[in-house]
Amino acid sequence: MGSPEQLQLILEPQSKVYFDPVIVLDFQSLYPSMVIAYNYCYSTILGKISNLIQMNNESRNREEIVLGAIKYYPSKDDFVKMVAYKEVCASPLASMFVKKSKREGVVPLLLREILAARIMVKNAMKRVKSKKLKRILDARQLALKLVANVTYGYTAANWSGRMPCAELADAILGKGRETLERAIEMVQKGDYCGAEVIYGDTDSLFVLVRGASVEKAFEIGRRIADDVTNSNPDPVVLKLEKVYKGCVLETKKRYAGWMYESENDEGSLDAKGIETVRRDTCPIVAEVLEKSLGLIFSQNWKTLITYLNRLVLNLPYENFSKFVFCKEYRGDYSPKAMVPQKKLAEARQKTCPSHITLRGERVPYVIIDGVPGSTVYSCVRSIESFAKNPDYKINVYYYLNAHILAALRRVTDLIPMKIDYVSLGADQCFVPDCSRIGKTPWCIGCQKNPEELSLALTQFAREKRARTEIRKTCSSCQSSTNPIGNVETLECTNFSCLLRQTVAIMNRTRTREVIRAHKLYSL
């Protein structure tokens, strides 16, 4: 059995931030449509052209040909007749298939019925008013779409598949690649107001239209989609997906843009592969990057600078749940591997031998402030440990430099725009709106200001009332009377509970100690 030889087309993106419209076009069900359009099937493949040439040179009428995991012995006379009557076609990697007029393949027939059933389900969704039934029908049409799209994988799975056939898989993949290349060439050579293909990936292409409006970009996109669709056999369809007005292409499969799905759309942020949609980063990174991208695409530079400056000042006061990493446990780590997931899994098992972290399970953790010179690995703490110990503080400067600004620089470096953070090396004033710093919880201006002391006392009173209300709610939830104070924390395993997070935040503000540090408190 041969091995696959073809690869899908991935046109390397021109990494840059684009402020002109970028049209995104996508082939609808590319691989299933290739199978249907060109009659690719196990029952229609004849083998490589090289095998047929070898058969023609042999004196025998029948010759052994290997297809996938089987061997068959075709008749040379039959091949000669089919070629003479033009009943065969060749794939990009020179495999021969009989045309539909000679024999319709089983796989194309199956896919045609699946796609027709999906269209019927989608049409039924438009007539249904019940939300529950709509969800059921939506799940069914997605299931049908998945079955159709994995057909190529079924033919290419030479290790775990039941019917692998590398020649058939290469034909499907090669024809899809050829179709995308032909579409790119049409755009580059066609009269589309100087449109330029800046990225292509498997079944989609990104087309830049310099100096055009969103409305003009939609008009050009529809012309391109119609021209490419008309140049291909049925049912190959190129569809206009969306238009980006403001787009960043970092690398292949990593991009974002301000998306318009129609001319009258208000627009929304759409992203793929970057931190706003990845699960291996923390929420604060996604939040900051999403907000910053919106300001960058609107070219609102002053607001962006103001937002980032406020972010640095307010970061220590953010809810600790925004700093939680939740990464996948792989299970096959080496003994010397310094991986947070492995560290926490081993710590859990020491505490409770029956607790085994499963492969694929996501392990939550945070990075706390450590002693000078400590490694990030040594500062990893579980959510349980962090919530119980009020002395632990989130290492906001690690998050800022290693994650927030790193993700942001991958975008701003392409503008180009330089973003730097310089630590002032001192503690910030207790008053959130005060931009001054000092070695004590109060800056020089606030430590003698009676109004600020009054506000701190008011905050302490609010915290006390909040603790009382939280105690009542949690006691009702747990059917117990667990005390909640500055020292003793609530024994609760629900770390997504807002009340628990509120208690953890209040414990870390240390309002009582801050009040005692004020110059006017002892007077």
C-alpha cells in the first residue's frame, strides 16, 4: 500500500496590519464537492497512469495493479476502449478515474444524498418557530456536514482506517489544491480593481482591495465568487464569507479582523488562532487583546494609549479569576519536566492518593509573587491554595510582561508601533484613582488627607456588611455556619463562585492594615 504524496495548499500570509478591506472567500464543502464533481470513488479509480503504461508495454492482457490495500487484475483491452471513447479522466497526481457517464461512483452518490439532506434540514429550520426544535435541527445539519467533510479523512487514514486508499485521497486533495490555485490566479489576473491575494489556506482565500469601501468590497467579492464558481463544475461553489475592515495577519492560521457579514452590518471582532480564542491562556490576556484590537482597527491611538496606561494601574485590583491559566494535562511528562500541570497533579496525588489527573484534563493555576530570583515554576499555585492563603498575591507584572504585552506586541510590531512597560519599582497608592506611588500603602499626598481616610473607613464598613451578607448566603448554600473572616476562609470547592472570589479580593485588600498606616488614624 502506497503512502499519501499530496499536501493541501497553504499560501504564506503577508504578515501585516491591514486597514483597507480584506475579502474572505471560502469554498463550500470543498472536498465533498471535489468527489462529486469529478466522480472520485473506490469504484471508479483505475490506478496510476504509470501502471497503465507499464501494462501497455507488457505482452500479457492482464497485469497486477495495487490500489490501497488490495490488488486487482484489469483487462488491457478494456482500458484501451475507455481511453478511445474518452471515458476516463486524470487527477493532478496522474491517477485514472472513469467518468460519471461510464459509471457513477458510490461515494459521490452518498455525499450528494448527505448534502441534499442537510439542505432539507436547513430549510426546515427556517420554518420552525420552536427554539428547542431549532437547536435539534441545527445539531443535525452540523452532524451531516461533519460526516461529509470527514470523507476525505476516511480515504486517507492508512493506519487506523478501514478502507485506506492513498491514490484516491491524493486525487481529492490534489484537485482541491488545484481548484484553489486556479481561483488565486483568476483573482490576480482578473479585473477586480487591483485585488491582491494576501493569504490562502486549504479552502479559503483572503483578498485585499486597496482604497475601497466596505460596500465596494462586497461588490467585488460577489463578482469574484460568481466568476470562480462558473469556471468550476457543479457543485463546486465559492462563497463570499465576510469582509474585514481592519485585519491583522500574524502567521498562517493566526489572524483577526473587524468582520462585516453584510453591507448593513455593524461589525464585530472575528479571530482565529490568537489569544482571544485560545484556551491555554488566561482571561485577562483575551480581554485586553480584544479591546486593543478594536481600538487598533478603528485607528483610535489616543484611546488605546489611555486604555493601556489605566490597565497597568488597575491590574493589581482585578479579580483573580481573570489570571487563572487552565492548561491541558498530557500525562507523558519526563521526570525532570518542569510543567505546572505536572506539579499540581503530583501535589494532588500526594494529598489524596485516589485523585488521579486524567490525560486531557485541564488543570487551573495562577502565578503568585515570589521572593526575588525565584522561577515561574516555583510560583505556581493551585486555585485552592491561592484562595485559602490571603498572603499570596498575583504576580501582575509577570502576567503583564510575559503574556499581555507579548500578545499585544505580536500585533503592534506589524504596524509598526512600539509598546514598552517600565516598572517604577515602588508600591502604588491605596487610592485607585491616585497615580502617585510611595513605599507605604499611602502616597505623600494621601497619607495626611482626611478625605482619603474617610473613604477608606467607608470601604471597610462596606466590606464588613458584605461579609455578613455573604456569610448568610453561603451558610444557606452549604447548609452550615462556616465563619468568614480575615483569617478563616470559606471552605468551598466552587472556585467559579462570585461570592468566594469577592471574599478572596477583600482578604487581599487588607483595608484594616491600610487604615492603621494612615498618618491621621492615631490622632
